[in-house]
Amino acid sequence: MNIKKSILLRVRLAFLAIVIFAGAIMYQIFHIQWMEGDKWQKMAEEINMSYQEVKATRGNIYSDNGSLLATSLPFYKVAFDPTIADDQLFRESIDSLSLMLSKSFGRNSTYYKQRITSARQKGKQYIFLSSDLIGYQKKKEMETWPIFREGRLGGGVIFTKTDKRFRPFSNLAFRTIGFLNENDYGAGLEYSFNKYLAGTHGKALFQKISGSSWRPVNDGSEIRPKDGFDIQTTIDINLQDVSESALLRHLIKHDADMGCVVVMEVKTGEIKAISNLKKLSSGKYGEVYNYAVGSHGLREPGSTFKLASYMALLEEKNIQLSDSIETGNGELKFYKDKVRDHKPGGYGTMSIQDAFEKSSNIAIAKLVDETFRENPQRFLDYLKTMGVTQPLGFQMVGEGKPNIPPIKQWSGITLPWMAYGYGLELTPLHTLTLFNAVANNGKMIRPLLVKSIKKTDKEINTFKTSVISSQICSKETLDKLKIMLEGVVENGTASNISNSEYKIAGKTGTAQSLKDGRYVRQYYTSFAGYFPADNPKYSAIVVMDNPKGYQQYGSDVAAPVFKEIADKIFALDLNMHEEYELADKPETGIFPVVQAGNKQDLSAMLNYLGVSNHADGQEIEWVRASIHNNSIKWQPNNDHQQGLVPDVRGMTLRDALYLLENTGLKVEVKGEKGRVSQQSQYPGSRALKGSTIKLEVG
């Protein structure tokens, strides 16, 4: 065989092998496609099927009066099965549907028509029409569109719900409400009460489609999720807004690094307001951590701790407030260290009461050292009795544990230092709880932030006021402490916040900050107290860290914040003060009693009675009356138009309700007949929508 024939033979054999191999492939394709097609189709579907979690709707968080602090709002992804609609419906409606999609999502109508038509021709049963989420109202609107109005089974529209957390009051009480991220990490109430709020997730069968998208398969095997419970807090929206606004204003004024406020109801321990603000890198203030409660808020309290030291002294020894103590020239050596008073030259000889009111460090250091030097454990035992050595058992995760070193770690100066608030660490909430116990006649109440767990209107669980200690000290000691705390405001370091309307009792605190093991000239300032001092209803603590400028003491920095908050709370609570006197009370006599209301109605009445009335040509809807000679002059009463609380004193209840409710306020009324005599929120103050204003009618 020559070379030519050999090559031809090899080519023919190779060709024959290729034909046979190709035939085998064609046979296998035919066999798989037609003989075993159902088997492989079923297997493919099973591979692309998966039972996945269906999230429950998270519960709501409410304020003390039922105002929403946090809720879950439904948003939807819009998908479409273009194979569902019959041919006639599709032909007649696809143009209209494409136009509406274009107006809603931005692309031109031709794009939507081509995309939907192409998917229908290819038999695609699930396509996303937009990556944008739509709200509930938009969903209801889209359900009326051509094709979509036939529903999921008749038209093929698919709305997949996802919840987003929404806060009606924006950043108010931001860190207290808290958050929970996708990794179940969080803070505040959202994290601490997650087991109640989260609900029970369900399961449903999903099929994987193009890309990484999944579509639900309603085969009847799904397990429906159970929505979460609601929680009702003790937070008062009005007091929270008052506290947060005052704190922010003074933080800016003093350019401080951080500040926090807690307001507590004395008898119940209910937290009515809690705010934590820190200076951010942007220069603005925001809530990034709960310094009032958490471990990062543990600091040396300074002179507010003198309340505990004097309590221990008065319990241990028979000391009278008039007894004297020698403090010298303002500097006294203890072992190898010195204790100083802030007054140059010192206070010399002073009474025990003066020593507390003027906040003498030397006085309390000497007294504690002399009394407990031989038995320092006795001092710690008193602190334990007061409830300041252990965690409070607060309802939020992350509570800071008091840091009081054991005696074996003490040096000679530890006890004198501890006497005026150095060498130990407490959170602001712990300090406040002690002051609140004094205001509550010695009964220490555990702070309460969440009152109940609810499902709709049914209470599932309630959290009632609980007692940490029924009596932290004797009545005799309490009486002396109350006198001294009132004296601080009347005659001592906080005399700048004394007022004639009501009495405040409390204590200032100023502690140097510890940085890298050394004390630096930066100050941690505070004021803790309660009011009204003669019948305490609220206690509060204000803390501001590292204020700048010449004002760096608790009396100059923290105490004025306390006073501003207390003043506004006093004004809001009608039971704490006397009746308001109307500023422009009309005269009686020949004139009818006209005070305030709708100008058109009042003018019509006066015109009918023949009484002259005018408004200097102004077009005013709501007015107050003032008498000028023999006529009535209308003064504008339009604060509500600027988002402020209107002055409704003197108005009929009908007019007052109309004005206040249109301003977004909730109204509580005491009395039935007559005109409004008192209102709890100051006229002209910022109207916080959803907050409550109380009216007295008489």
C-alpha cells in the first residue's frame, strides 16, 4: 500500500469515528430530552427550590401615653409574571401598563413594553420591574392599574413585602430606642427587648430564578410568621424633648465633649426622659452611646458622692449640722498626698451644714478618715446598704457595674479621696437612684424604663415598680440630708439656680478627668437633685464632660441645665403650681367677657351687640381681646402657624381643641364647662407633634 492510500484510509476511519460519536451524542440528547425529560426537569426544579425564612413584622415601641417611638412600615418590591394574563387582556393593556410604569420608575414606556413582551414570549414567569421599593399607598395605587388590577392569579403582579424601621419623632431618644442590625447586633430597647419585638419568623418555599433572585411558590406548605409584641415605655415625649433640647443648647454653649440627662419619677422610678449626646467628628452632637447607663459611662462622680459619705457619717456618729469642722487654709496633707478645697485661702472653721453646702473636700475627707480609718470595711458596708455597690438590674443590656476597689488594693489616701467621689466609678443612673431614694423618704426604687409587653390592647407581661432597699438610712439622717441638699441651692454652690416658684434640692459635682493614669485639667461636671423639694415628684441628673472656657464647675455648667429642665417640667405639670393669671384679662362691666377665639365669630357677636371692635386693618383668623377706650382691639394669636404652641387660655373648649389638634398636639381636658383657664405647655414653645397638652376648663 502506497502512502496515498494509507492517508485516505486513515481519513476515512477518522471521519467514520466522528460520525459515530456525533450520532451517539444526538441519541443521548434525544433520550434525555424526550425519554427522561420529566425526570430531569423535576430534579432541576428540586435543586432550585429552597425553604427560606419569612420574617415576622417587628413590634412597635410606644411612649408612656401611647405615642409611637418606633414602628415597622411595609415597603414592597414589584415583580411580575407576564405569562399569567390572557392574550386579549395583554394586548389591550400592555401599552397603558408600560406608560404607568414609566411614570413611576423613570424609564421610557417602550423599554417596559419590550421587556415584558419578550419575557412573555420566552415563558419567563418572574421579572423585577424596578429595584426601587414602594410604599403601601403606592402599592394600593398600582393594584388599580391595567393587568395588575386582576391580582396575582389573574394578572401576575407580585408584591414582596419587606419592613423598614421608622421613628416618628426622628432622633428623639435615639440611643434609648436603639437599633438591631442584620447580624443581630444592636443597642437600646430594640436589642434588649428583641425576644419580644422580633416575633417568630415563618418559612415558605422559594424557587431560584435568573441571577440571585428568588420567587415564592405558594404550594400550601408555608408556615406563617407570628408578628412581634409591642412594648410600652415610661418615656414622656414632652419631657424627653425638653431635656434633650436643654442639654444640646448648653453643650454647644460650653463646647463640651459629652453630656447626658436622666429624669425620673420619684415614687415609681419611671424614667421619663433620658438623653446622651456626644460631640462628633463633624462638630455636631449626636447619640452614639448610652453614657447614663452603660459601662462607658462609668466615671469618678466627684462631689455628688458626698451625699453617700455624709449619709454614712450621720448613721455612724451623732453629728449635728451645727457642729463645726476645721478646714484650714484650703489645703491639707493626708499621708503623702494633699486634699484641696476650690476656694483660695480655704474656709477655715465651718459648720457641717456649711461644709456640705460649700462642698468642702477637706471637711468630708477629714470626717470620713477620722471615723472609718480603723475599720474601712464599715464605710463600704454603709455603701452596700445604700445600694451603690452593685448593678441596679436595669432593663437594658450593658448596664455598667459600679467599680469600687476592694480594701486590699487601697493606699492611705484611698478612703479620704473616696469620701469626695474619687477612686471609685459610678454611672449617672446609679448616682441618680441614690438621690431619688432620699427624695422618696429612704426607699430606693429600681429605675423602670419599660412598663408592659402588649399584643394589640392585651397585656402579655407587665413590669411594676420594684424596691432595691426599703430604707437606705434612718429617718433622722434623711431629715438632715434633705436640709443640706436644699441648702446647696439656697445658700451653697448651686445658689445660682434658686427660684421663688418652687424649691430645688441637690448637689453639684466637679471631678478632674483621669487620662492615661494621671489627672488632667479637664472636668467632669454634674448636678443631681429633685424637685419640688418640699414634695418631690421628679429627680434628675445632668452630666457634662470637659466643658471649655472659664465656666468649668458643676454649678456653672450642669446646674443651669437642671434648672432649665425643671422649670419647663414645672410649667408642664399643672398639679405643681398655682393657676395661671391671664396676661390680658378683659375688664368686665359694660362689655361682654371676651377673651380669645376666632375673630370672625367674635366680631359677629360684638357687631350684633353694637360693641366696636377692630384689628388695625390686619387679616387675622385667631385673636386675643384687649380693651382700648370704648372698643375692643384684636391682637394676633397665630403661634400655631409657625409650628408653636398657641395660647388657648380664655378660649372656648371647641376653639381650643380645633387649634391644638390642628397643630398636631394630643389634648387631655379636665373639667366640662367654661373656658380654658390653664394649659400645660408654654404658649410660644415649640409644638412637638404627637405630644400631649393638658387643659383645665372652668
